[in-house]
Amino acid sequence: MQEDILGKLGPEFEEVWKDVNQRYVFFDEKDAELGKHIVQFMVGIMESLSSLGATAMPSHDVTMNAIGTTSIHGHSGHSTRDGFLAVQSPRKDLSILVIGKAGTGKSSLANAILRKPEFEVAVGMTIKTNTAVKGSVCLGDRNVKVVDTPDITNLSGEISKQDEIRKWIDLTSPSPDVIVLAIRCDSKYTPEDFAMYQELQRLGLKSVLEQKLLVVFTFGDQRQPDFEGDIRRAGSNLHAVMKDAGKRRLIYNDKWTSEKAAFVIELLHMVSSIQTQSRHL
């Protein structure tokens, strides 16, 4: 059907077709919310490429596919229809490390990124994640690895903590492209929450946290009406974390249905921005 539409555009379109290197988008105007996220992602990609300079523009395609009838095609003419974003690139697979205190919804968040129940989710106060576990999903031509981790403060002994951190590094080798810190948005950021973050810094992750941290506020359905004001009025501990994250943050609601696709698109948009900034360090 899409090819039939392109065939009806006529010879006048050939010059434009050549200039865009056969990259094109089909957009369903009825899905305005998803369209907003798609546009935000595309703008982010263009800004990232512009920041590299004209001589550094990559020759490979950027391909994104979203739910419904929206799709972006490269000159190869192929597209994936798995419902999520894909970036075709010669660089290594994408690694996402999910960290946080127990009970912050880390496993649910990791499952949302993978689009499948890869990690066991705790019910109530039961702790399900005792050691790091890796899951993966193919988004287009790129393999995305997601590593779900335990609350490091629940491990006893310095040796066991160091061993666990080494496992995180091994599973995201050579290093994670982004570290996602899950923080509940329906409760105050406590000294215990910050102590967990400081413990990770002490165990050797300080530098990578300062470069690749992204904060995701979970339990988004329970956030207060003035959540933005709550963040501004938060104590110095949360402000210190947000500073390390470059104020990058998202809100995630596990009760979302179709909105999860848009959330993953926005998350991967931020990962692209983090990768661009890391190359300039």
C-alpha cells in the first residue's frame, strides 16, 4: 500500500526523492500523541547529528518505526514492524543498566523496555532480584540489552558488593550506554535512597554515573498534581542526583498500555543524546 502511494507521486517527485536519499515517513494524523513523541525523537536525532558537524555526518540510516501506520524508511527500503524504535548503526549493541532501591519498580521498568516479562516482578515487599539478570530484544537491526539489578544495599559484605558490581560491568561490557535510576515519584526521596546512590559511587561507578545517568520516576499514576514543584522543592540529595543526570528525567507509569511505546521512544531518544555527549568528553 505504501509503495502504491509513492508510485503515484509522479516524476516531479524524483528530485526530492533523490535529495532525501529515499528516506520517508508515513504518519497517521489520528494518533496525535504518538506523533508528538516521534517528532521529538526526530528533532533530537537531527540535533545530535548537527552537533557532530557536517564532516561527521554518518552515512548509515536512521530508522524508526512506531505503532500504527507510522514508519520511517531508509534508502534500503526495508522497515521493521515490531512497534518500536530502531536505530541502524554499525556501532555496538545498546546496553541499558537499570538500578535503584528495592521496591522502586526496576523490574517492571526493565520489562517495559524489552516489551516482555523477562524479569520477575516483586509483589508487596518481597525482594525478587538478588543478582543482576540480563534480557535482550531486537529493535530493527540493533540488539538492545537490559540489565536488571538488585538493591546493592541489600547485599551483605564488601566482597559480595564488589562481585555484584563486576557482574554488572560484565553484562554491559564494555560499559553501559545509559544507567537508568528508578525513583518512586509517590514518596519523598529519603536518606536511605541517597545512601544507595552514594554506595554505587563508592564502589567505582562515580564517573560513569556522572556521564550516563538518566532518572526515571516510577509509579507515575500516583504522582502529586504539583509534581514539578515537588522536585524543585526537594532536598539537596535529590538535587545532587539530578545534577549528575544533567537534569535528564522521565516519568513511567506501569499501568500505561499504548503509552509504553511512546515512553520507550522517548527513553531511547535520551540515550541517543547521552551517547552524543559522551563522545565529546
